[in-house]
Amino acid sequence: PQNHAEVIRELVVPVIRDGLIVAILGVGNKSSDYDEEDIEIVSYFADMTWSIIQQKKLEEEMALQKRIDNELAGLSASLITQTNLVDISEKVLDTAKRLTKSRYGYVGSYEEKTGVLNCHTMTRDIWQECHIPDKSVVFEKCTGLFGWVLDNKEPLLLNDIKDDPRSTGTPEGHIDIRSFLGVPAMIGSTVVGQIALANPLDKFLNIDLKIVERIADIYSLAIQRQQYHDHLIEIESKKADELEK
């Protein structure tokens, strides 16, 4: 390009793994012509550099996995004694958004027999403005992307929802949704809830899906404990009524 340093000689070697070029290393402007020995030297440094990069990437992946495991272990431990679905859902959403770097999201329980989704917490604009008295929003008919997740009992990851036939769009005045990640919370073959996220900093990755699937499993167990707790309360209440009679 114009104003670029003048290149009079150049040597570029590829780094090949499994038959594919994964990187290149180039040098330039040797005072004399490059020869076979130069090719061997640059190729050696290219391979060595790529090995170091791969080792660093592996270390970063292991560190990330450790952080994820610690976050989810902490979430699971914090929910063991919780029986309030609003509090449970808030912690679940906070963890899911933080780990996937999502701006928006909601968490809700689902009654499969009636088709009612009760969103116990959701981002109205940004998370800082989500702390309002009434976070519970009830959807008696679930359509669009989040309805698809509930109906099909499968997760859904879309980085561009614009032309996807499963999307019904958003109402006028709604926040702009570009990317969507929805995961059903299951107890056996029954859907009991959903975690939905939107608009990450960059785009959703497969690791984000795996993270939210693990969080959904934790959420399912929390819902199951809450249902069992409510059932015990109901039994005790009936016993108290019978004793009063």
C-alpha cells in the first residue's frame, strides 16, 4: 500500500496441521536472497510459535473451564436452601448473563399442562434497571423463539434472528433483539422452566450453550425442590385443618 515500508525480499512459510493452513510466518528484506536454510529456520520458528500458542490456548481454556465450574458450583450451593422462585430465578439469570456476557435475558417456570410461562425475573432494559417490585410476567401463550424452545423441548442458539422462520419479531417499542439463546429446564421429559438470553457482547458460542444447559439443570433441581417444599407445606396445612376440626 501507499506509504508502506518498501519490501524488496520476502519469505512466508505456512503452519500446516491436519492438512490445513492454520497460520503463516513471514519475514522480509534480508540483505541477500533467501535460501533453503532460511526456509528451514523460519519454518522451525513458525512451528515452535504455533505450539506455544496452542499451549497458551489450552491453558486459557482450562482456566475458563475452572471458572465456569466454580461459578456453577457456587450457584448450586446458593440455591440449596432457597424456596422462593423469584430469588432463585434472579440468581440463575445473573449467573447466566455474566458467564455468556449477555445484555438481556429472562428466567421463568413453565406449567406444561396449561402452557403458562411465568417469568420470575427479566431484563427490562439493562440489568441495573431490572430491580423493580413486580418482576413476574405471565405468558399464557408462548410463541416465537421462546415458544419454539418450550414446544420442542430443545435448546435454540441463533446469532441472527432476523430471517429465521421461527421468529415472530418483537412488538413496537420492544428492545432490539439480534441474537437469541434459549434453553428449556427439564425434569425428566417435562419442561418446568426456561432460561433465555439475548444480545451478547459479540456472539453466542457453543460453549455458551453448554453453560446455559448446565445452569438449566441446576434451575430444574431448584424448581423440583420448591415444588416438593410447597407440597409439604400443603400437607402440613391439611393436617392442621383436620386437627382443628
